[in-house]
Amino acid sequence: MSYKQNLGAVTVTASTVAVTRDAHAGVPIVLSRAAGIVATLPAATGSGVRYEFILAADASGDHIVKVANASDTMMGVAYLGNDSAGASCFYTADSSDTITLNGSTKGGYKGARVIVDDIAANVWAVLAYSEASGTEATPFSAAVS
């Protein structure tokens, strides 16, 4: 079943959100809580569904996008930059399953975006970009067990 871009956006203000195809596919998911939000993706099946997260406030806590289970992984890149050090590109590792934007070295400022595509069973393609501060660090980790 294909999905199409819907009109509107979904704004999340709670500390957690379980991302679902029916509620979130094809619409911007606006993370509007400076203290941080943990967004858990559904299991990757190869459906082709895209989810896009946009930060509406500078993070004072961690904004996390993670997979639903230890079988899923992420592949892709994150571009982080600031005025003093230019931009850095970080790549996922084979075991990456979590993106953390921390409001500092790992990005997480207003306007940051994380795009995830369900491209195959157990595989999410990811692209993240954000302003960062200090010396940029990878936002990718293997945190789901």
C-alpha cells in the first residue's frame, strides 16, 4: 500500500511518541518540547514509508529518534554545523539504531530535521541535519537492546 503526502502537521509536546503509519506517515512531525522527546519508530518492513521530524525549539534535553526493536538498524548520514567550525558529516555504523540531538555538539536546535525512510525489513535510511555548538559529535549510537 502506498502512502501520499498529507496536508498539515502533527505537533508533539509529550515526552514520548510512538510513531505510527496512520498518524504520522507523510506529514511533518513537529517536536515542540525543549526538554526533549523520545520518538520510537515502528518496525522496519520495507514499506517505503517516510517520517520527517522537525524541531520547533532549541533542545535543552535530548531529542531521540530510535528503532522499535534490536533487529532494526539505521544507515545514512547526519550533517551538523556551526559558525565557528564549519560543518561535519557523520555516518552510521553497522549497529546504529538511535539518533540523539542533544542541543549542543550533536545538534538539536530549532529547525533541525531528521528524515527516516523504511527501505527494507529491519533497515531505516536516515538523513539528519542541524546546527550544532562546540566540536560536533556523531548523533548516532547503538542504544536499543
